[in-house]
Amino acid sequence: MQQCIVPAIMLANLEHHGLPGGATSAEVTRLAPSPTGALHLGNARTFLANWAMARRSGWRIVMRIEDLDTTRTKPGAAAEILSTLRWLGIDWDLPGRGGAYVQSHDLEPYRAAMRRLAAGGGAYPCALTRTQVEQAVSAPQEGAHDVPFSRHLRPEPREYDFDAVQGEAGPGGTNWRFAIPDRAPGVSFDAAFDDAIAGVQRLDLAQSVGDFVLWTKRDQPSYQLAVAVDDHRHGVTRVVRGDDLLDSAGRQLLLYRALGMGPEPSYTHLPLVLGADGRRLAKRHGDTRVESYRALGVPAEALVGLIAFWGGLVNERRAVGSTEFIDLFDLSRLPRTPVHFTPEDDQWLRSFAR
């Protein structure tokens, strides 16, 4: 796998490159897998839908490996993911020749963003532990993924020298949090956007998550900061991903505005693929990894066909090639509720096994 350190290129620079795949418009999307394990059928559905939308509309496609969660990243997973995507018929335009931008290869763009936020009072160091944050919340929300960070824990606003504070904190530095801006009078939400599937979203981030982490004690940017910075510098205008990341869009939009970045991308959040029991795909549902079916001899066209069936693009389970998938793809026909992977789906795929 060719891996490229991400250059600081903007959309205007990309206009001069001849690109494969029929990309003709100024719109740019990205495929951004995380190398924390093999792709399962739910991941494949999201990537195929994103890719088909792009190829139907002439958008450029950026490939980016989001490997900053070093505690979960698995050796060799990135190369396997790219191989799996190619096998499914998915291609991309940038960085070119089948390579990928790799986040961990260059942290300087994220440090530059932190310097700007800290100097403007939009970010502050925070050494509080999760337990201390939890203790400050009088009524934690049942089932919440994030412990809301109470605003009264925020220090008085001031300007910070990011590099100096990190140096003084010792090895790894300290956590940094984003200071969610005060709302305009009469506004009851922190961020709003119109999602192509989920509709208009008005997010009360101050209540649901509070001041979220931008930089970690591992001396690495958080997912929210890295994605916002990379989407901007790669010229991404269309973000297509699973709806488990729906609330992340609000945080990333706040970062766009705090860093003076634009234009802001538009969003399409696809409902997830769930098991027959209504829970997220996991080992309890058996082996749903794309590579496992591939190893059994199941052809790529069978997996693509099942995904087309889930999307209402065909009326029955049947083999569908990637080119036909593009021709069939219609976002308006995709279900607005989660898709379920059933034992019948698994049996049908295995019927192709050699």
C-alpha cells in the first residue's frame, strides 16, 4: 500500500489535476476507514453508498486512513481495508494511484489548529479525570455515550500558548477542551444543519456533551478535531457516513466556525446495519467480515447485490456488479430506518461459497 503524508492542499489546487473515475465537479467526498479491524458488511454498505453517490454525481473521492486511535489500531488493518474496498469495485481519486492519506503521518496541521484555538481563547487545558467530570454532573443522562462536561468546570476565558502549556505539563502534555461558544439571544441550540436523510438537526451540545476534548494526554488530536481539519484541507464538501456519527457533525461544524474554515460540508448520515436482534453488528451475530465471505469464495457481486437489496435498489437478492450498483443507486430509495442483517442474508451469501 502506498501511504502518503498529507500535503496542505486546498480545493483550488486540486482543480489542476487530471483525475480518474470520471470525477468532473468541484464537489469532493472522502472514504475514511479506521484500521481498528476488518470491514464488516455495515462498513461496506456505507462505503459503497458513498462511492456510488460520488461516481453518479462526478464528485472527487479522497481516501483517508483515520488511525489516530492508537490504542485500537491493528497492524496490517489499513492495507487489508484498502484491498477489500478494491475487491468490492470501489476506487478513489486522491492522493492517486491507489494510495491513501494517513492521519498519523503528520500531526502538525492539528497542532496548528490547536495553536489558533488556544491563542483565541477557544480551547483550554483540562487535567480533570473522567471520574471528576462525572461527579460534577448532578443528573447523568441514561445511556449517554459522553459524560456531559459541566460549563462551571471551565476556567475563566484567557489566551493560551499551546506549545508552552504542553511543554510545562510534561510527557504527553494534557487534555485540551473546546469552549462551546455562548448562544445568540433566543437561540436554543448550539449547531444546526440539514442532513440529506435525517433532516434538520438542531443540536444542544452544551447540554449533551459540553466542552468536548480536542487534544488528549497521548499528545494526539481527538477524532473531532482531526476530522474537521482534514475535511477542510482536503476540500471535502460532501460527508457521507453512518448515523452513529450524526451528533459529531455539530461538533465539527463548531470547529469549522471557530477556526474560520469554509465552506462547511453538507452531510448524509446513513442508518446503520443491525443484527436480526436490532443491535449493532458484532461478534454475537457471527462472522460478518467482508474478508471472511471472500475467503469462502463468495464473489464481490454477491455482497454488492445484498447491499443493493438492503437499499431497495433491487427487488430480490441477486448478484450486482459495482458498475450496475452505480447505475441503480438512488439515495431517495434508501430506507430511513436501520437495515437488518438476517440469517437468511447470511445463508444466501454462503450459497455462493466454493
